[in-house]
Amino acid sequence: MLEPSSFYPGLYLNIHSPSSSGWQLFKTNPDGMSFFKPGLDYRESFVASVTLFEMEWQQNKEAYASLIEEGFISDTDKNRFDILTKRFNYSERRSYPCVEVGAVSWDKKATTGKKTKEKLLLSISSLYCKHPTLALKGFAITYSHRGSELPKNFDEEAKKFIAGVVVPES
């Protein structure tokens, strides 16, 4: 188990693990890092991740938000997920271009802690940003929950995780 808000400095991104207890480092590679936390019952799980990706810069915020939305939709497996709600909003909270993404979907083939397949809700809160110092790179910070219902503190925990990932000062 990790200490809450464990710090992982990097060349391109500084990452803090989620701020609550019970998280494990799940995967790390040159393009990112992900954390996992089991929920209160076998059907529930949380994942927090940071991923660097190749991207083509769009010249205005509307085009950038559309690019992120189109990528999100095209990456969603229509046979597995039914999107119930989605939002894509350009954000000026950081000094570089970002798009806030929120979505709730039915995951019709979720694998549970007991290795069964069930239909569960998947809730996602993300921030997709153009990296300010890497010309053709973007990064996504994502906090997600899969389970029968959304935990009351989901939005607060997602915001804390997203705020804990920053570009190092040069």
C-alpha cells in the first residue's frame, strides 16, 4: 500500500498518488503511471492514471475540445460501454490548454474481484492537456470508479488527484 499523496517526480510530469488510503501502484512506464484501489465489495474498484500521448495541436480551444471528444468517443468500445452522460469543457485553470472530461457509462462486461462479468457503472473524471514544453505531446489525468453506484466523495477525490499532477517548473 502507498502512503496517501506519495510523490513521484518526473522529467515531464510530477505525480502525486491519490490522497486517500488503500492505493497500490499498479503500473509505471515511460508514458505514465497508474494506481489501483479495491472498493468496499468485490464489484467495486478505483483507478487513477496519468498518460503521456502523441497529439496534434489544434489552433483554438473549440477545436482542441472537439479533438479530445472525438478521441474519447472513438476509443470507447460500443459493444462494451453504453455512455449515459458525457461532458467536454475547455479549461483555463492551468497556464496551458486543457479539457475537462466527465462521463458515466454502463460497462456491460466489467470483470469483478471474483472474476465474474457484470454490468456496472463506470464513472470517469479526467483532465486532458497539451504539454507546455513538449511540442507534440499531451497528457491525460484520469480518476475512475467502477461499481454499482457512485461514491459520495468521487468528485472531491478526483479533483484532488488531478490537482496533484503538474508539469515541473523549469
